[in-house]
Amino acid sequence: MPRFAFTARDRSGQSVTDELDAPSRKDALRRLQARGLQPMRLDERAGAAANRRAKKPKAAAQASSSSRSAPTPSLDRPGKGRKLSRAMRLPFLQALHDLTSSGLSAGEAVRLLGARIKDPTLRGLSSELWDRLSEGANLSRALQDFPQVFDESSINLLQAGEATGNLNDTLARLIEHLTQQREMKRQLGSALAYPFFMGVVATGVILFFLFFLLPRLQGLLDALGGELPWSTQLLVGMSDFALKYGIVVLVGAAFFLVSFWRWRVTESGRMVTDRFALRLPLLGPFVQSQTVLAFSQTLSVLLENGITTAEALRMTEKQIQNRVHRAAFDAATDRILEGEALSAALPETQCFPDLVLDKLSIGENTGNVVPSLKNIATTYRAEIADQLNVFTKVIASGVLLSVFLFVGFIAYAMVSAISTLSSNFNM
């Protein structure tokens, strides 16, 4: 049986060098992972390697025969009818953390997920990852083959956790970070759902009146004869325009929206629209709060998990959505990497309020930057929740007011028309 010399890291982060016997390199890796060891180097001994080369034709024939007789495992693989997405990242990491918290190594946890997890797409992802782990790759390296699921910052965090022997703690911090991001997106979606619903209902009411109700009322008014008041004439004109040119307007609006969206996704279009968003009364402060939250939340997690300041700043930059803020932060990062203090470089960006800069300055002076960043993140999560609440109320109130004004104008126009025509008829 071949003999392998290995160097591995145990659960406490200590380096272990030893030898073991195993039928193949893959079996050797599995035995190491079953013992809770993270392989760093695995080499077959020279004598055993020569023996294996001599027996290779026979072994190949046996392997071919066994592959024909052995049943193929029924595992759902990614790419076969199922699309991988970023939404799979958090469920996978949560399931992985549950198993590693129970004492399993990362490799054994992934292998178990590939066999036991119920979701077919996650099971396929786990199986693909286990194939890479069983060939000698570590977890962070295996995750790099699935960029559509795992982003660069998550992979770098896990790589730092593996290097320091604190993978389980790193997983816990990453899961907390991703859960907070998901909760923020959920709050934003919930805040916009009601105004969107009200807008759809209001648009439906207006279209029903213009296309269905008003043409029938117009026939009645024409039958009565006489001069219609200006308000009724305006409504009738709106109805006629909608009936004659409504399709043209809808096609033109759709073309404009598509063209605008295609322009906005370009770098120049994104820069122009993001700069305009910062000038709007309610949206501007909300975008600034989002930038502060993304900065403080991401940077604190990265620094806490051992990522170097340079890498952490560059990865944090990618989490800032507003292109104007991102460009300003990029310039500030260059000054920080040249030796300038964080709290001294950030004021130039004009993205961060004075109170945030004061907290960062205190954290730097006391050597507690990460706690300061966490405190800022907690504050701005609450502030964004309040801003979303105000934003929702303003939009909902605006939509309701517009609907009431339009309905009131319709009522006034109808009453004016009936009153005018009745007086003409009596005369």
C-alpha cells in the first residue's frame, strides 16, 4: 500500500508532520480530514510511487471494471437544469457552520452536506466542492471556482480563517455580516412594497376612468347638448388623447426606460445618476447612510478576521454602491496606504458625517478601530430603518394625495357639467 508523507494543520492551528498508508492520494486526503487535519502538503514516498507505476496498467483495468459495475451516485450537480446564484451563499455557509461547530472538519462537513442536505442545488454545490477538497484543495480555494455564489471578500475572509486556524469563528462572523445585509435588503423591499402597491392601484383607477367610464359619460353629455365647463372639457380631452395615442405613449415610454437603463448601467451613466441622487432631499441622506453602513460593517468584519488593512480597504471599496462615493473612497484609500490616518483621509471624501469621523479618530488613538466601526454600523442600521420609515410614509402620502386630488377633480368636473347642462335645459 502506498505511503504518504504529509504536513497538516490541526484544529488548534498547530502544524503536524507525519506519514500514513492509504490506497490513493484521494483516500489519504480523506483520512486526514476525517482526523480533523487540514492538509497543507501531501507527497507520496518514492518507493511506493515506483511500485504504483509498475502496477498502474493492472490497477487501471481494475478501476475500469469497477467503474462499469459500480452504480453512479445520484447527486444533483450545478449547471444541470439549476442555476447557481448569490442567494445560495448564506444557506450554504449556515449549514457548514452548523456542522463545523459540532466538531467536524470543513472537508467532512462539506462531504456530509453533499450527501444529506435536502435542497438539490445546495447538495450539488456541496458535491462539487467536495470533489475539489478531496483532490487536495482547501476550502477557500474550492470556493473560488464558484464566483457566482461566493464573492471575493467572503473567500478572502475564509482564507484568513484557515490560515489562522479560526475557520469556525470566521464563519460565524461572516454569517452574521451576511444576515445583517439580507435583513437590510428585506427592510428596503418591505418599505417600498406599500407605495408601489398604492401606485399600481392608483394607475389602474385612472386608466379605468379614462378608457372605460369617461367615454360612456361623454356620450350622455353629448346627448344633452350645450357647452361643457372647462374642467369637463379637460377630462374629455384627456380621454380622447388616451384612446387615440395611448399605445404610442406606452411604446415611447418603454423605449425611453429601456434606453435610460442601458445608459445607466454604463460607468458614465452610473456616475451621473448617482451624483444626481445625492442632491435629492430624501434620497441623498439615505444614500449617504448606506455608504457609511457598508463602510463600517464590511471593514470591521475584514479587519476582525485578520485581513490586512490594504486588502480590507480595497474590498470595502467594492461594497460601496454609489459611484461618486466609491471614487472618493478610492482616492482616500490611496492616501491611507501612503501612511495617512483613516480619520484624516476620510473627510476629503465628504461622505462621512463629523460624528463618524470623531468616532474613528478615537478608535485609532486608543487602538480600538474595530469596536468603533461596529458601533458606527449599529448606529447607522437604526438610522437607515428610521429613514426607510419616513421614506415610506412620504411616498405613500404622496400617492394617496394624488389619487384624492384626481378623484376630487373628476367629481368637480362631473358635477359642473351636470349643473351647467341642467341650467341650459331649464332655460
